[in-house]
Amino acid sequence: MKIEIQSIHFKADQKLLDFIKSKVEKTQTFFDGVQHADVYLRLEKDKERENKVVEIKMNVAGNPVFAKEQDATFETATDLVLDKLVAQIKKHKEKLQAKM
């Protein structure tokens, strides 16, 4: 799977990038049709503590799935986003199996 990570208006450290890549790669255990993932990391200018935003768009067997989460840390937001994406991937897989 090809994973592209973009940090918008800041420089993400290698530890964060490695964490996100390892988490995103684990989605292939649910469905091996995941071909590409675009990850966007952004800091909101809010004065709130939960200002880290993670957006992930995945290309799953030709169909895009997308999720977005905001939390106090990028790691937590990544986990929340991936929970949503895994649910979408499982649902997509079930639809494909039902057609067969």
C-alpha cells in the first residue's frame, strides 16, 4: 500500500510519521484491497486544546473512504480516524461479498 502523509503548516517529526504509517498499514489485515492512503495532519488555530486534526482518505478497491477526527494529540486522533475507516472498510468488504 502506498501511504502519503502531508503535514499542513508544520513539520511532523519522524516518530509521528512512523506511528501513522504503521497504524494505516494495519488496515490491510481487514481487507487487502486497500491500495492507497492520503493522510493530512493539520493544526487548527483554535485556542482549544483539541486542535490536532487528522484526515485520511483511502482508495479501497476503487472506492474512496474518508474519515476526519480532531483531538488533543495526533496519535489519539489517528486511532479514532482509523476506527471509523476500519468500520467503513468492513462494510465495503461485506457489500462485495454479498454481490458474489
